[in-house]
Amino acid sequence: MKKLVSLMSGLGLALLLSQPALACTGVYVGKDLTEDGSTIFGRTEDLETDHNKTFVVFPEKDNEEGAMLEDVNGFKYELPEKSFKYTALPDTTPEYGEYHEAGFNEFGVMMDATVSTYVKEEILAVDPLLEDGLAESAITNLILPHVKTAREGVEMLAKVIDEKGAAEGNSLIIADQTETWYIEIVSGHNYAAIKMPTDKFVVFPNAFFMGAIDVTDTENVIASENLVKTAEEAGTLVKDGEMIKVAASYGEKPTEGTYSRYWAGVNRLNPTEEVDLEMEEYPFYHTTDEKISIDDIFAFQRDRFEDTDVKAVDGKSSSTGNPEEEAAAAEGEVVKELYPIGNQNTMEAHIFQVREDMPAESPAIMWLTIGSPLASPYLPFFANITDTAEAYKVTTNEYDENSYYWVTNKIREAVLADEDNVKMAVREKVNAEEEATLAEIDDIVAQLNEKFAADPEDAAKYVTDTTIEKANKAFEFIKALQDEFAKE
């Protein structure tokens, strides 16, 4: 996640890039690698501490002729006649952009956007990013309410970038029950999208990772017309036979803080795979002999190098994993202090678990923590909910005892202030809550399926009531955690 360059121009681009804004970590696991045959993907949304997030449902609406979606950087796009119902995770500072981030729409399309990325300077000299192009701040609320399939979502995104250009490098996922597409926006007018295989997993923090693709394979690849030509003109084109290697051609080498999260994620999902910081190219696809569970992805998003010899260091003014204390280390000494996936800047974390036994219109469970997953349990939500708990809707930008985010944030502060004593004490209580939910999730899904077959509106009421009740109980639980561990 990043705030727009145009909003920060008065402070300079260098200052913008020094902020802890580029630290999201994405993950994808194909269904052949999971314990239950579900497809899993998700992301931690990382920017900074004390940054409220909400969780809401936007109802469908008819748009007047000529109605526009407008972003704070000057991006404008004319809306179609109808916007479909969708769920979202908006920021509470719309003056800096709305950042709806991730959710479902009423047709069962899911979108998770974005992980911010770095583009080679040589590429930007040929095809620069546009100040008023499409940015993360508007990408979800532009695409998600206006498509009926994942492929339609990719095609709409491609059309917008062709016409309006992009303001940022980004990677993201658009999916439905049958397809998952991973997209990299690699310059002002270039992009590559691939239909994801079912027998691989992917870890993607803040860099491009896409390997070699065949741009003529239009069944599985959607790429910009000049993807190869632009890299060729920039002198950065890297090929594997006749295929372009996207990340090698367009992306800057990952920073240490990006590498540390890539290494941690791959190591957690396949401890036997060797990943080296000095690798020229970081593999995009990975596999494992061990089946991956939803619990494993909960742990992935909380990872602070547990069970390794690495110390997690958040780096309050840096997302690069290079905190100042490392500079003081003795010359030649190996200082294993790295920036973790489960860092202090996570504002919310979400995981989509796509199941084939659910209705196409409500095809997945979205496991969500508003606030840091270090301090709160993952809760299940569904595409056909019509409302969310009141604690998710509080929009204040300072501590509020009625806000799910702000209470969780207090617990996060306590966890990271005394990791040796508080982190595992909180984790044990949070894990117990999650285990109870996981024990009943199949029954909830069975009820959803039965009710949906008879009456979709009854199914929507059931999952709305159920998830609000669970969120309210979880809010009482985290308030008790706050009283125990985070008293003033």
C-alpha cells in the first residue's frame, strides 16, 4: 500500500519513499497444495501504526449518465449504468484516497489490491507512471463493483490502464470460484496477468516476481500490447526462449526488507526450499510435499521469524528492514535482524479461502482481522452478507473504545512492547478463539449452502446475522484482552 506521489510532491519523492508505506505481503496457494482442496490467497495491508481501517458493505446502485469515479490524484473514469453490491475495507482518511483494498461482489468475484512494487528507472524513462493514472487508492472500487467474472475484472483493468495509464507499480489478485488471476502493473501503460496454476504457491511482497510468460497464450495470459517492446526499448528485456521474463525485465531488485518477507513466507510454507538473498532472480512459483492449511496462512501473516535464529525488527521509520541499530553492528558480524511479515504496520489482514462446495455467488470465506493479526483472531465473512458489525464502522482517526481497529491497536502496542512476555500469552488466547471458529465453520457453510439453494435472501440474512454476532463476541473478547494486557 502507498499514498499517492501527487499528494506528497511538496515533500518530495525521496521523503515519500522513506516512509513505512511499501510493506504489504501477498500469498497464493493453489488448491492442489491445500489440505481441503480450497484455493487460498490473501495479503497483509501494511502502511503505518495508528491508521484506522473499516469493514463495510456497499449496496448496489444505479449511476446517473456521466457519473464519474474520481480519485484524489486527478484520475477520473466514467461509471457504467449500475454498480454491483460489494464488500470493502476503506480507509478513514478519504482526503488521501479511499483504499477499499479487498472484498467480494454480489457475483462472487473477489479482488485483493494491492502490493506496491518498484519499476526500473530505465523502464520509466520509456513509459513513465502518470500522476493522474489509476492508483491503489481507487483500483478496487473501480473494478470490483463492475464485473461479473474474474476474467472480466482483468480485462476491465487492462482497458483502464490502456486508456488512462497507471500511477504506480502494483501487483494484485482478481478471482472467482473457477479462476484466480495474478496481475502485475509494471509501468505507465504496461501490465501482465496470468491465470494461476493449481499446483503452486506464491509469496509476493513489494517487488515484481512474475517469471517467463507467453504473451500469445491468450487463454492464460492477458498482457499489454507493448509489454515486450517497452522493455526492448529500455534495454532491460530478459527472455527465456521466446517468452519475456516480466520481473527481470521490469522490476527493481527486491530490497532487504522485501527479501526478508519473501524468505520468511517461503520458509514457512516449505521449510526445505533453499532461498538465498544473493539470488539473481527470485523464483515466482514454489511447491511443497506438505499440505497447507488455513491455520498455516494465519501463521504466515503473523510470522515474526519464530523458530529461526532471526530477530524481527520493525524499523519504525523504514520498511526496508535496515533499522539504524544494524549500522552499529561490529564490522563483519552477521546481524540477523530483519523486517517481518507480521510487522507493526499491519492495519488489517485478510485471507480468501475459495471452496468448490459453496454457491458461485458466495464462493469463499474471507478470514479477516481488522487491526493487527498479532492482537486479534481471524473471523469468517461471506460474499452475500448485507451488513457488518458497528465496531467495524467507526471512522475516527484517534483512539475510540467503540472501534474494533483502535482496541486491537492498543493490544498490538502491548504485544510489541514486551514480546518475550506478552506476545505468546495473547497468541494462545487468540488461537483458542480461532480454533473454536474453525471447528464450526463447516456447519456454517453447510447452513449457507442449504439456505441458498432454497432462498438466497434467507441465506444472506443467515450469514449476516451469524457474522455480526461473531464479530460482536470477538469485540468483547479483544476488549477483555485490552483490559488484561494494555491498560493505561
